[in-house]
Amino acid sequence: MMKLLKSIRISKSGASAAEYALILAIVGGGIVAAAITLKGAIGGAMTSTATTITTNA
């Protein structure tokens, strides 16, 4: 196990994987924050669309 950890630490691909994981976490957090912030607006738009479709059907 220690040999594997040492090879990852020395390996450039281990660093790249960690960097990609960090970027993915930041982007994912941004998407979650945007969804929480826009939750009301998205719900209102869906309700308005559903009302229009029901009324015009």
C-alpha cells in the first residue's frame, strides 16, 4: 500500500487526477448553488408554462 501511495505522489498523473477532482468539486458546487438560487424562478416558469398549456388546450 505504501509503495502505491509513493508512486502516486511521485507520478505526474496522480497530481493531475487530484487537480481534476478539485475542479470537478468546484464546478459541481457552482451548479448546486445556481440551482438553489434559481429554484423559485424555475418553478414559477414551469407553473406559468403548465397554466398556459392547460388554458390553451
